[in-house]
Amino acid sequence: MRAASRMTASAVVGSLGLLCLASIGVAQSTPDVRPVAHIASVAAGSIQGTVQDEHGSPISGATISALGPTPAFAVSDRVGRFELRTLSPGPYLLRAHLSGFVASRGQVVDVHPSGRSSSSIAMRRASAAASDFPVLAAGIGAGDASEPAASPAPAASTSDDDHSELAWRLRHARRGVLKDATVPLDALHDDGDRPSAAGTASLFGRASESSARLASNFFAATPFFGQVNLLTTGSFDSPQQLFSGDNFSHNTAYLALGAPVGEHADWTARAALTQGDLASWIVAGEYTTRAPARHRYDIGLSYSTQRYEGGNFAALRDVTDGARNAGTIYAFDTFSIAPAVTLTYGGRYARYDYLEGASLLSPRIAVTVSPADHLRVSTQVSSRATAPGAEEFMPQMDGGVWLPPQRTFSSLIAGRPFEAERTNHVEVDVERDIAAATVSVRAFRQHVADQIATLFGINMAGMPAAVGHYFLTNVGDVDASGVSAGVRAAVASRVHASVEYSLTHARLSPPNGDNLAYLLVFAPSAVRPGSERIHDVATSIETDVPETATRVVVLYKVSSAFAHAAAAAGSQTPSLDARFDVQVRQSLPFLDFSSAKWEMLVAVRNFFREAAADQSIYDELLVLRPPKRIVGGLTLKF
């Protein structure tokens, strides 16, 4: 079965992998500087619209849910209008819910950077009468001829009464075995004059009916949204490994479920599971407050575990009981001090059981001022603590592909404990909206203690080579400062793009002792004597093809300071190299039912880390020979 899964995954993504080989080959000989969070980020968009009934009258108080890259909710006002703000670009499944109305059929709305999409939602009132219920009444099949038939109660005569012979025979026909009857609602309740046994049964029935009605109303009235991913992931270092049994394939199941909390907050719960020689799972939950609240809270937690049952000694030597566990909790508050001033503050606490100093705290504070329309000035100060291997355990809330721990890792030096990396970061960012484009200029400064280097493809004596395993070590301290300029805009009606150029002056103090000796042997390009100037260009392109319901996202980052695999041959000079991420999402409308939407996903990337605005500039630059990662499968949104 496992071999079949691998063959299926390879078949699904093989064609795309071959198409990407040319660009991958160029990427391995070509540029990165600043984290991709700034590079690939695009301005948020919004959705506005109205909710109407079947007669075209506005509906107030309806809850509108939008499921997409950024789940959001809104409530229609008294004239039926609603607006969903600060949405990440991409397709959203839009629905409306209100007690007494039939939920609207889901519709897909595309949100573009700095754009405002419109949508009109129609709902119809529930047609069931509240005063009575139609039931099937049991009668006597062939009644005794001597028994008089019950006569219907006379009805008040009206001018519309039918006095034909056919109507008279239908009114006086003998009862059938089952007969349609209408029972008043109050006749379903016990009158209290029956025997105690019947009364007890009636009481139990009413309690059961009440509980069932309560549960039914809860699930019917609450606008739940969710997502299910059934994916196959794999890693490969060469095209030959893509079609072999060495591509480190895993099957992954992912489930997300969320709903609004009142009118101004949302909760989301997520879980993912993978099984194989590396069995792992991750669960997470978050609570967010949405605008226009003065305080917007973002609170969440996650817990993840990884258990390795394979035979790689390098993977087992740093795990005492065969498993690693990590948990994190975070809380942030975005406080609107004034219409033009916003303060964001909070922090993240994480604990890793394999780390010597198991507890890590990462506080952050930022102030954004809008001195004029379409102009924003932001200042951020943060202290970020990162554990070696943390990217395997921390959920990627903003990413399109949410995966549990997939790879094993160990210290480059046997017996050397892991040490956390700590980054103190300060930056000032100015953004200006010009027509449909946004221009940004940024300056930053940071100090990093115990910079982490990540090394793939290391062949050590007695250790089997593994595409899915990597080594970690600390390479010294970093002092860096830099500036960047970027622009993001709609290049065409269907294409949105961004580009950012960064120039950084950095000095990395090399480590002492065994760390330096091991680096000079296995990754000499990770040793950076003296100062260096780093040039970086990063781009993102996003396009939608409505005729085929296809969405393509491409991220490409080029830098002059990547640690390169060729340096293992003796060169200690960092070289020009690149990282890429290609995602193709194909909607499958022929599988849609009710308000659910199906998508097929194929993604190929060699980015190792998810970018963060305040991470060290060397976090991605000091990743040696990252394998290509491929993901394929189906996504269901409901």
C-alpha cells in the first residue's frame, strides 16, 4: 500500500516536477536577503456586498462567513450591507446564515491585493409552518360495517366549497391504513391527566425532543466553516529520487473547523496527522477578534509530537525515548489608540522538551501611524527566540499548506546539546498607496546570538544518508543593518505581483572550537569571516484563470549570500543562489455539492523556513542544500 501511495503521489506531481526542473536547475546556480515575509507579502483586500430575501428586501443581522486564506465573518446592518476587511488575497467561499432563513448557497469570490470585491447574497425564508406539523395517522384498514364511520366535523360553508359528487365521495371515503392528518402543535404535549407511566414516558420524550432540538438548532444556526486536506508529501534532492522509493513520502490528513463567537470574534481549531517511520501529529486553536473592535485580540496555542521508528542512527542519537514534543502559546492585542494610531503588543511562549533551556519567550511591540490617507508609518521592536528544529513543530497558520512534523534532525556534533537562536530586531517601515500599487521603504537593524545553520546532504561515517534528515549547529553571532524598497501592484486584471530589493551589511563572528572545525569540513561556505554586503531580490506572482478555475502562486527569492553545496569542494565563498515556491490550485466544480468546494493542490518548493518579518537575515541563507519538497492532493472547503 505504501508503495502504491508513493507511485500515486509521483504520478500526480510528476509532470509539474518535470516542468520545474529547468527553473530548478537555474535556481541552483543563481539570488536572497531579507525574509520572504516582506517579499511575498501583498496588500490586503476586502469584500463588500448586500444580503436580500427572495423579494429583494434587505436582511439585517445575517452572519456572513468567508472561508479562504484568512477566515473572516461579518454581520449585515439594517440595510443589509456588510464588509469583510483585511483579507489576504485569494479565493474565498462566501455564505450567509440567519435563523428563520435557508442558508445561501456558497459562492466563490476572488480577493485581490488592495482591491475591493463585491457580492450580493440572496436568502429565502423557511417555509415550514410553526403552528402545526403534518403527520401520518394510522387508521383501520377494513373496518367493521356495523361500526359507524366517524364523520368529519362540519366546516364553515364558504362560497368556494365544492358540492360536486366527486368531492362528496372523497369527503365520506372510508379511512385507509395511513392517512394524511394535521395535528395541532398543542396536541403533541401531554395534558397531565394520563397514568404516571405514560406521564414519565412523555416527560422523557419531551426531554429528548428538547435536547435534540437544541443540538439541531445549534448546528443549524451556527455558521461553521471547515477544511479537509488529504495530501501526499515527499522530498527529493534529484530528479531520479522523485520517481524512486527514496523520496521520503508521507500521507497527511488535515482538518480545520471554526465558527464566529458573537458578532466580533472567531475561533478556529486545527489538527494534522501523518503516519510512517516518522509518526507525528499537531493540534492548534486560535481565537481572534475582528474589526471594528477597539481591541483586537489574537490568542492561540498548539502542541505537536514527533516519534521516529526508523533506523537512522543520526536521527536517534539525540532522542532519548524516540519522541520529541513541543508546545506554544501566544497572545497579541491590536489596540486602536486613535483613528490614525494603532499599537500591537504581545508575545509567544514556547517549550521544547529536547532543548536544554526548554522555555523560550518572544515578545513583540509595534506602532503604526497614518499621518495622511494612504500613508502608513510602522515601527517594530522584537526579541525572537528560535529553537533548532522549531520549524518542524510550529503550525503555519498563514500558509496554504498546513503540515505536521515531516523530517528528523540532530546536532552536527554528537553529544553537543542544542542551543536556541535569539534575534533582537528593530525596523521602521513606510508604505504609500499610489493608485492600484503600494510602494514601501524599510530600514532595519538586528543582533543575533548563536545563529543556527541547517545542513542537508551531509555524509558522515557510519551514518546513512537521508533526504529527510538534516543537521543543526550554531555558527556564531551576527550584527546586521540594511534597507529595502519594494512595490506590489496589479500588473494586469488577472495578475498581481510584488518585488522587493534589499541591501544588507552584515558581520558574522565565527564560532570557536569544534563548531568551527566541523563547519570547515562539512560546510565551509557557512563560515563568514569579516563583513559582507548582501544583495537580495524577491518576487511573488499570483494569477487566476477564471475560465478553468485555476490559481497559480509563484515565489522566487535570489541572494548573493547563500551557503552553497559547491563550497564543500573547497570554496568558502558564498554564492548566488535561489529559493522558489510554486503552488497550483485547480478547482473541481463537478465535485461540488451544497456549499462545499473541492480543489486539487500541487506544490513544489525548496524554501526551508516560513518567513517572519523579524527573523534573522541568515536563517534561510545558511540552509545548505535544502531538498525540494512536493505536495499533492485534494482540499475540501465547507
